[in-house]
Amino acid sequence: MCLPLICPAQFAADRMKKMPSRSTASRRSAASSVKSAASAPALDSQIAEIDALFTHAGLRRSRREKAAGVRSRARYQDKTPEDLRPAPAQTVRAANGVEWVPVPGWEKISWLWHGFSTRRSGVSTAYTGSGGAGELNLGFTADNAWENVLRNRELLAEAVTGSARAPIVTLKQIHSSVVVLADSASITPGCKGDGLMTDRPGVLLGVQTADCIPVLVADRRRKAVAAFHAGWRGTVKRIVESGIGRMRLEFGSRPEDLVAAIGPGNGPCCYAVGEEVLSEFTSQFAYAPEVFHEVYDSDSVKQKYPMLFLTQRAPGHSPIGPSLHLDLFEANRRQLLDAGLKAGNINVVGGCTSCQPELFFSHRASHGRAGRMLNVIGIRG
Ligand SMILES: [Zn+2]
């Protein structure tokens, strides 16, 4: 049988019109309580007032006694966004003003250049709004003049290596598991892939991100480096695991000699995904349940009255809980472990691009109109 969709709030309001026993003023008061409680958490007295209103309107049975959720997903970990928020990334400011994220401890590897960029400083104004300071967009996006992006890339190279002329090699990224050997200072224009590796000094390998996860790897013994771009599709295709395999083949790298850093990206606090992502991961990884979380909104009114906030969006895309969140930091850390790296040699630098839109470009937080960070690694020339 097909039942019409009825908004409980509207139903309650309609019922209230027919009930003379409660004054218009008190109904107004209750309605305004819903509004203010929705923006202020844990207001038990206001919830009690809403309970009373619903009882009065004959809707008591519509109230959930426990949090909304799909019980078949109970094996995934229940969290709130606050539980999952990573520590903020620690930035440094170069002499030319560029603010970037170094990997703690990697300054001791004297032959290594590396850095995760932020959006701060630079000459782009495409994403700042009117009157904003210049930003460090490092991707050749449609909104930004090429000469500004080229200048920004020089600024990043200068911040990381001391020379604005250090060449940066990048790929046309396609969310694949393709890893390209960069055996010269430039590669074929338009070359596609999501991983770069080299043992050639004087070249920076770069992967672009604006929510996806950048992973940098260095072989301390063989002096070789690699950079990987891991969104959810690339992670499912094991870009990092297969990339380490390519390093072993190409350079004779041993996993115990490798150090790796997982850079800023869309954190598990914010990265809501649909069921199709869950099924892709479940089909590929035995540990899939450990990298997904059921995330509940911390707003108590939304928790108790989910029907008031009902939407017809697909699972994982609704603003109220529970939604399914993917931890791509952990998923890629697991791939590094599976490739044989020691846990102590893997550094997750922290920082969520969605939570910190003032520091990072975020495709999701900017609704698709964002600049790009460039995450680089190289061997000192
Ligand atoms: Zn976040």
C-alpha cells in the first residue's frame, strides 16, 4: 500500500487549529522553542515542552524512543563529528610568505624535500571573493589565470626547496591506480595517473588535492620518493599499495626502509558517503568495517524528532544522522601497513579540509568551486 508523505510538524499544526483548549500564544511559544532548540544542543526542558505539544496533538506515538538509524549497520562504529575530527595540521611559514605543512621528523632526512601546501598566501584571487588577499591555488582550474598558477607553483617550490626554479612534475589525475616513473624533469604533457615516483634528484613530484588524501613516501636507504593521490576510488583501487609495489620493483625498495606521510584531506568527521562506497570497500577489504563510522548529529532535537527534518536525499547525503562516514586517512594507513611499512614510520599529519576551509581548499565545502593544493616530495638536487 502506498501511503502519502505527511510532515509531522504540519500535521501537528493542522490538529492544533482544531483544538480550542490551548492558546495561540502557547502554540507560538512551542513553535519558537523548536526553532531555538534546533540551534542549541541538549535543551531538555524545551524537548519536554515539544513532547507535551505532540502529546496534546495526539502524536505521541510518532516520537522515537531511541536514536534514528539503520540497525543493520550497527556493526559500524557510532560516533559524532566531534569524536572523529583529526588534530589540526601544524603549519610553518616560509620566508616568501607561503604557509605549508611539514611532516614532523622528516627535517632530519637531509636529502629530502617535501611539503603539503595550504591555500594561504600566493597571487590567486579566483576563490577569495572581492578584496581578499592572494591565495596559493596550485591547480590549473578554469577559474584561475594560468600565469597566476605558474607563479604560485614557483612560490611553493621556493618555500620547500629554496629555489623557485625547481621543476614540479604533475599528472592529469584520474582516480586510478596508475603510477608513473618520472625519470626526467618533465613527463609527457597530459600524462594520466595518480602516483609518481622517482630516484632522480632535483625534481619535485606533485599530486593535487582539494579533499582527496595525499600520501608521500620516501625510501631512506635507496633515496627514492613517491607521491600518491588517493580519493575513495583510488583507495579502493589500492593506489598506495600498488605504488609501494612499483617502488620495490623499480628501485629495490624494502618496506622497512620506507617512511610515509598522510596529508590533510576530507576527514572522517566530514566525509559522508553513500552505500555504494561502502559496498565497494566491503568487496575489497576485510577491514572495511573499521574504516566506516555511523555518524550521529549531536543536536538533541534532531535526534529525538528525525521526522521533522526528513528529506528525500540518498543515504549519506542527508544533513541529519545517521550518515555513513569514511575514514580515508585510516584506509590509506592500512594500505601502507599491508605493503609492509612499520606503523611507527607512518605519519598522519592531521587537518580536515572541510573543517578548516580558511586554511585548505575543499571541493565539498566550496560546493565544487575550489582551488587545489599541491603536495610535493623530491630529492635535494
Ligand atoms: Zn572535518
